[in-house]
Amino acid sequence: MAEKPVWEQIGSGFVQHYYQQFDSDRTKLADIYSLPFQTIQHSITAQDHHPTPDSCVMSMVMGQLKADQDQVMGFQQVFLLKNIDNKWVCTNDMFRLALHNFGA
């Protein structure tokens, strides 16, 4: 089986590190987020990674999360990763809870 393309390796490595860090010690993410909950757990169900024309990697993640005593909720998140000074950093991040009110 052929080795994964480099953007798949970069994107998958980032997603694994990001959510592991978010779930275990999110205080390390405090510089970029205001996080009002005490506990959270993510379950990643799908992820896709693609190169961009300017040598970045775009990663899209789908999954479920549970914060504190709230119900399990679906979410989607997109990251734009860029290599700066030989380190991959997240330059853009879009997050959306998959909440729907079909009874309204």
C-alpha cells in the first residue's frame, strides 16, 4: 500500500494532537479560546485533508462532543495549517455545532 501524501500525514497528525490536547489539557489552548466548560470529550468520525495552492494544508473534521453534563452534540471543524519557520501552525479555524431544531 502506498504511503499517504504528505498533506494527509500533516493534517492527521495535527487533528490527533489538537483533539488529544483539547480533551486532556485544554489550558494549553487558552491563548486562542475562551472555554467555559469544565470537561469535554471529542469523538472524531471523519477527517479529510487537502493541499492548497500556497503549500498549506486544509483539514476538515466531523464528529461528536460532550461537554460537562450536556447532551452529545455533532460538530464540524475546519483548520488551515501553514508551515512557518519549519513548524506547522493553525492560521485559521472554523467551528460549528451541528444543532438543529426540527420541532420549531
